[in-house]
Amino acid sequence: MELPLVVGVDGSDGCLSAIDWAVDEAARHRLPLRLVHGSLWERYEGRTPSVGLDRPAGQVSADHIVASAAERALRRGPDVKVSTDVLLTDATDALLRAGDNATALITGSRGRGELKGLLLGSVGLTVAARAHCPVVVVRGDKAGLAGTHQRILLGVGGPSTSAEAVRFAFREAEVRGGVLDAVRTWRRAAHATPDESEREHEERAHAELEELLGAATAEHPAVRVHRTALEGPARKVLVHRSAAADLVVVGARRRQGRFGLQLGMVAHTLLHHAACPVAVVPQGVSREPLA
């Protein structure tokens, strides 16, 4: 049985964009959609009905949020199977729990109660850093949100972060019928000798691209792939190219140690500044020694 796409809902404007994007994604992949809301109403109100209500006000509010979200989803995608859940915990924990049985987690760029000056809300950032399934943060301009570019942007890192992200990006490009823009960046090392030309660096990056994309290219022969090797910081290159993409995909290596799970600089920058939705695809979790 296919696992659902899980969307965090809280009634915010960012949540509405996430619902619309997720419905379209579920329809493309023929997946069910699960709308999840985390609420601590029971902790603060107990189960005593509020004055004039049959149920506590917090429970009424939570049920209204998921019901409104489901109504919006069904209007946009009447053929998508939609379910709802209110989990009695905070929003971050609710999504992380739901992500254990999800094809992907989808959130808005800012949640309810987030400061308007924030580029990305704390819930989206924490979920992207800690979830063990792909996380899509729905953000960007109208063209990127609408999917009009017909282009998926893939930031290709090293072997330890890229395998799952590559597969995810190829599936997206195939189901959308668009181009996959696979980009690997390179930097001239500070200790490089004068004999090491830019062309040599670029050729090495292209060779690494071919190696990292090889298996997925064979599995998805219909996908048109543009391979690009560029000099420069990966985070700046990908933010710039995201203006012509419908989705940017990057890998993340999950490392669990004394400082918890970490999000790399490239993913962190894209989550704050990309001009289209961002998918962070974890490669796996490795535990660091506590020396």
C-alpha cells in the first residue's frame, strides 16, 4: 500500500499554499493525502466543555482547521483520497510522528503565529532538519508554485548525500513530463597549483555528475536531463537557478550526535531564499560517537 503525502495544516496562509501544492502532487503520483494538525488543547483545557459549547474550545478550533483544510483539498482535487488527523502534541512533533508513515511531508513556509519577518518558520525548518522522509517546504513566487517552468532543479552533492535525492528528482521530472536540471558546483582549492585549469575542474565535476546520475538515468530513460557543472558556492548557484524551476531538490545526510540532527548550509539557504518549493531528501542517519 502506498504511503500518503502528509501535509501540516494550521489555518495560516502558508498552509493554504501547501495544501494546494500537495493536492496537485498527490494527483500526479496517485497518492492519498493526509492532513495533520498538531494541537495542545487538551493539555491546557482538559476535556471540560467550554461555556456555551458541547466540547472544549480548543478541540472545536482544531477540528475546524482540519475540516476547512479537507474541504479546500477536495475542491481542488475531487479524485484525491483525503483523510484528516488532529494529534495532541505540538506541530513539529505531530509532523515528525506522521512522517514515519509518509511518502513525504509537506509544510508551508511560515505557520500560524510566526513573525512576519522570518523567512522560514521554526516548524518547517525543524521538520526539514529532523524528518526521516523527504520534506517539501512550499515557498516561492507564483510561477514556481504553479509549476509553469516544467523544470526540476537538482543540486547534486557527494555520494553520501545524493543517491536518494537523485531518485526523488528523477521521479518528479518523469511524472511532470519536464526537464531535470542537474547541477554540480566546484570550487578551486586554495592550495591548487597553477597547472590545474578551470577546464580540468569542470571536467572532473561533469565526470562526477555522470557517475552519480548513471543508475537513475538508466531507470528513467524518458527524462530529459541537462547536466551542468558550475564554479561557485552551491547555495548561491542553486538559489539563482531556482527562479526558473518548479521544485529544487537537495540531499541531506542525517547525523545524530550530541548536537542532534543537523541541516546542511545548502539546504538551509534554499529553505530561506529559493524562488520555488524546496525538497530536502534524507540519505539516512549515521550516529556520531560521543567521544
